Amino acid sequence: MASPRLPDKYFCVDVEALATGRGHGTSDRSPCSVVVMGKDKRVLLKRMIRVDKPIVSYLTPLTGVRPGDLTSAPSYEEVVREVKALLGRDAVLVGQSVKSDIEWMKLEQGKDYSSTVELGDLFKTYNQRCNNYWYFTLAHEANQLIREGFIKEQHCPETDCEATLRLFEAYYGQTRALEDAKKKLLARRPAASWAKNNNYKWEGVIFRPESFPAYQILRHTLFLTFGDDIVQVLGWLLCRMREAAFAEFHQVCHEVSQAL
């Protein structure tokens, strides 16, 4: 029976995407699998998705999909219909970067779901040393708050869904427990991501802009503008970037410009 603080109907939808191009943006990715898990931690739907574009890389360490897995897979349109049939307008979707899963499955608010809970925002933590908010990966959240090693480097969408729902149930609406959890997340430095350990590149596919001139341009501009104060500004920037994906760097630059 669901706790009164939890919605009656909630799900985790986890979509994996392989590479159909060598860039880091969504235009170079195509969904290749999806898992839907309900609040009882039972897998309600697990489907491979046929990809009609030429495949550059299966990104197997991230997706768990290998050559041959998609041979008899249903079409993207078929899978989207199946996912929508499971949810409904009263469904609450819980996830880490849940917005991307919604976009991949073409879900419409008010028709396919009612609202969302973003774990990244739930566990967002203010870091006094860096004077900004930190966001954590699902792996860091699960391995610190459920148990060490709950999420391993080898990707498993079912495990990700289970971790997502367990974290949601344990901390959503629990103010004191959530504050304690945030302290625990901040106390231990997150492990390097798979992308970082592979220099943000796999089988010719990049996970950040291939060149990084924006940082050098920003540094030079700040130096000309602030002189000696550049040390403080860059310290803030570097601390913020340590936990940010390089693919999100332009958003970081925007935050810097707003902070200045």
C-alpha cells in the first residue's frame, strides 16, 4: 500500500539511446531500448527498439545493447504506443533526467502522465565551499543512500529503475531524511563517470564538444574584465564544472554570465 505522501500511481521509464552519429547531441542518438517499472518494482515492459538509421555505435557499456539485439525488435512507433498504454493521465513519472525519457517516448502531460519527480532536483545540494548547487548522478545517489555497489559500472536499466523508485519512496516528502541524505551525498566525492574514464569518447562517438575553445574564450574574457578577481571567478566556474557534464558546458557558461 502506498504511503499517503506518495502518489497512487507512479512509474520509472528508462530509455537507452545508441549513436547514429559521432556528435554528442540528441540528433546523433536514437532510442534502442526502454524499460517501464511500476511502484511494486516489477518490470511492466522491456522492449528493444528497432533503429532504422545507420548505427555508428551501440554504446554497449551505456545501453547494454549489442549487435544483433535489435534484429527482430519492434518499431519505435509500436514501442511508444505500448509505453503510453501502460501509463495514463494520472501517472507520475519518476526519474533521473526524466525529461529526456519523456521526449524520447513522445509522452504528453495531461494525456500520458500527470506530473514528474526529478531526482536530480530532489537531491540538489548547496555546496558552501563552491557557493553553488551540486547535482549528483543516479549511481552516486544509489551507492551512497541504498548501498555501496548497488549500481555498478556495467549498465542495467532494471537496476536503474529500481534504484530510482527506492530513492523516491525513501526521501520524497521526508524533509529531515532528505537533508541528512544530501549531507551524505556531499560528504563523499562522486566516482568518475564512465564517459570521463574513457575521455568522453567511445568508438569514435564523443560525449562532449570535440574541441573546447569556449572555456579558453571565457577565461580570457573574464581576465580582461575582472583582472586579479579572475581567480575567484574561475574557482567558482571550475568547481561547478567538476560535476557538470561537458555536454552541458554552454548551460554552465550561461549560469556564469547570470552570476556575474
